[in-house]
Amino acid sequence: MLEIRGLTRRFAGPGGRTVLDGAELTVEGGTIVAIVGESGAGKSTLLNLIAALDLPDQGQVLLDGVAVSALDEAARTAWRRAQLGFIFQAFHVLPHLNLRQNVALPLWLLGGDPAAHAASADRMLARVGLAGRERSWPSELSGGELQRVAIARALVHRPRLVLADEPTGNLDPARAGQTLALLRAQIVEAGAIGLLVTHSWDAARTADRIVRLADGRLQDLD
């Protein structure tokens, strides 16, 4: 279970403002929540806090009872490696690594048997429709294929929490629909928690819940 309790984040200095003001959210495993809101509402700030890349001024982020924001820096880094999968709009697939190496990267960071990690990466590539492309280079792939690699990399280590920041922003409608269906299937199968930040209502409607971030608070939409 993901719990966001009273999350507050203020930015100081000229023009500083309160971006999050006591935000609350609870999400069960196997659930995908879409987060919508106007540009500048604080969606990226919220994701950074949930991912423990930034720290709140008040409040807590808890995953399965662990207060992530209370961990020290080393423990937060270890938590992210083990528990978090992040999918970016710009893919961030590393050009100097082939597809197998890109997908295996989270496993390498956790340590263990490189051969087993390569096999896990190959299985995940097959699940996202890229079997036989393990030794291909990112430059050889289309945008839709690169997004599949990003999904495979985010899920290969079976994280408890998957954060997706505009994952279909660079895709045409047909590829966007395929990508969202794939992402949903993998998250639900793993019993993970998915948070999808998007400006697309079509994307948001694929989630189990839609919440709006406005005036620093999160509110479910009917």
C-alpha cells in the first residue's frame, strides 16, 4: 500500500510558493491511479517526493508501512533501486547499451548473477513484444519500441511502485493505447502500484482512479 499523508512542499525565494499543501492519497496494490492537473500544479514535484528524490517540508510518503521520506540518503537510494520503477516521457534509454543491457540495468544495480539478470531481461523484452531484439541498439528502434524498452526496464526487478511521467506524450494515439495496455497488464500482474501523470484524458481513463492535483491537494474525480 502507498500512503501519502499531509504532504507539503514549499519553495523559498522570490516568487516562492506552496506547491503541495497537505496532499493525501492511499493506493492499494494492483491499482493504477492517474494524476491530472494544470501545468505547474506540482505533478512533477509530487513524483519527486514519492520517489524520494526530494524531501517534503511536512508529511510522509509510506510504502508498505516504510516511511520513505524518513530514510537517510543511502537508504533512500537502496529503496529506489529495489522498490521503484520509473518511466519517463523521453524514454531515457541509454544509447551506448543494447536492449538487453538497458533492461538488465536495474538488476545489475542490485547485484547478483549477471547471467541470471540477462535471462530476466530477455524474458521481459519478450513480454513487451521485443523477443529477438536483445542485441539491438536503441538507435535502431522506433519511438513506440523505445517506450516498450523503458517499460521493460522499469518492471524487470518487479518493483512495488511504478511511476510513469507522461509515458505516452511522444507517441501517436495507436501506439499510446498499446503502451498503456501493456503497462497496465504488467503492473496488475505483478500486484504493483502504478501512478500515471498525464495531460491526456484518454490515458487517464485507462486507470482505475483519476485524481486531480489542484491548489496543492489531491482529489478523486467521479
